[in-house]
Amino acid sequence: MQLGILGLPKAGKTALFNALTVSRQETGKFKASRTTNVGVAHVDDPRLERLRELYSPRRHVPAQVRFVDVPGIDRGRGETLDLAGLRMMDALVHVVRAFEDPELVHPAGGVDPERDVAAVDLELILADYELVERRLERLVQARKRGLTDLEKRERALLSERVLPVLEAETSLRSIEFGDDEEKQLRGYGLLSLKPMLVVLNVDEAVAGGPSERSSSGAQTDLLTVSAVLEEEISRLEPEDRGAFLAEAGLDQPSAVRVVRAGYGLLGLISFFTVGEDEVRAWTIRRGDTAGTAAGAVHSDIERGFIRAEVVDWRELIDAGSMAACRDRGTLRLEGRGYPVRDGEVVHFRFNV
């Protein structure tokens, strides 16, 4: 999973990036960063820890999330966006300033989260509008040689379904597209179509307030964090973080909440492979089949797929081994089309 972090200057994007990835990228009160930062966060999963305790493997590999922190967006200057980078992301994390700091002047003159959300949404819409217009212009030029059936469907989709929405300054994520339409649009990396997590960056004093995810529109979720506080906590030794989180009124660090929100927005789940050599978490989309899950592990396994041995992780912990699960009758043999469920342990039988 790849998440792009964006927002207006001085919103606290890089502080959140540092908290999520345990990085030390420079943040400053008087000059916004103009560089793109890339980092990785491990997905904290208690189920994986229980499986590691059971197998004591030589190594354990949690699922990973890649975060890309792009420079702040100057209102009315969408070209400052790292468009190529953002268009490759699975979802976007919009950091919105909701804290006061007299030494850190807001670029718009005052703190107004609703205004800032609308401003960034508009920049994404305008960037998409320019991209779609350019593509339609190329399709018009291509009419001289004759359009293929695929290009005709593409032109109809862009001109009849997509462009009118963008012209109305509406995000594409608010529109319901069919499966075939989504497949056609996927290659464009349309920014206003991507799922969005809005992160309200609040004062440290209210960091322990309500922070559960709540709906904020189609394919949009909302979280409340104090990026500065979370950044400070991330720099502590792991054994010391719990006490500081409790003191701040938090049960979990922001990394856990942001990743969980990202999984929810994208409909992602985790399955596990286990053994004495390695215990590992893998990420797939909800509804993906055993064949697709095999491909996530290795293309050869997908190609030579025979059967999948499947058991719920809790059953495995309770039984103590895959062999014991087989004796109990809780280990199942499933075919290529079986939809893998969240938290299942899977062993693939294959032949290449």
C-alpha cells in the first residue's frame, strides 16, 4: 500500500510523515520544505506477533506501507504538486491544520480547516481537469486515422462522465463508476478519484480527544492527531512510548490509526504464511481469491497453484500447529477461486 501525504504549507505534513515512518526529516516554522520525502512504516498487527511467538521463526516480516510526503500545495498553483508521484499512490492523506501558533503564520492568514480541505480538493480537481482535457484533445486528433473501439469508449467515458463532474468542481470520488469504467480510469491516476484520509492536525492539548474514524464523504475518512506530539513520541524507545501515549490520552500511535484507516478505505486485508524460517503478513484486497493471494507471495506459486491449505489464525494458535489443525478438521483445502478472508493462515501447494 502506498499513501501520498499532501496539504497546504505549514500544515504539519512532514511532522506527521516523521511520526509515521520514525524519520527525522527537517521541519521548520519559517520555511516550508520543497522536497519530497519517502519512507516506510511496518503495519503493527498483534496477530502476526502471536504467530511469531508460536513458531519462533528466524525472521518475521510485517506488512509494509510506503508513505510519500510531497511539498506543500500553494493555492492556485497546482503545478507545484508532485503529480507523477501522487498519481501512483493508492490513496491520499490530506493533513489539515487545526492548531493555532502565532509564530507559524497560516498562508491564508488564519486557521480554517473547512476552507483548507476545499482548497486542496479544488487543486486536485483542476489537475485532473487539465489531464482529461489533454487526453480528449489527443483523441480528437486521432479521429483523423480512425479511433479503435477502445478509444471510442474511452472518449465517451471522459467526455460524458468525467469531464462534466470536474467542470462542476466536484471530486470524482463522489461519483459511482461501474467496474469497467473504474478499470478504464485506473491508468490515469486521477487524484480526485483516489480515496482520501483527512487528518486534522490539532494542538497537543486536545490530542487525546475523539479520534475514531468517521465518514467525511464518499471514499473519505477523518482522523484527528497532533503531529508534533506524535513525532516526539515516535523518537522515544519503543518500551517508553506506551507511558507517553497514555499520558496524552491516546491508546495507539498515529501510525496504527492511519494505516488502519488506509486499509479500510482501500478494502485491504492481511493473510499470513508461517513456518520455522519465516512468519509473514501479506496484503491483498478484500474478495481476492487464493490464486491472487498466491501471486502476492510469488508469481511461480500462482502459475503452479494446486490447492491452498487454509485455517483461521485463532484456530492455529489454539491447536498449536498446522498438523494439529489437520487432525481437528479445522484445516481446509481450497481451490484457486476461494476468497481469502482477513486473518487466515494459508499454505500454498503448487508445482512448476
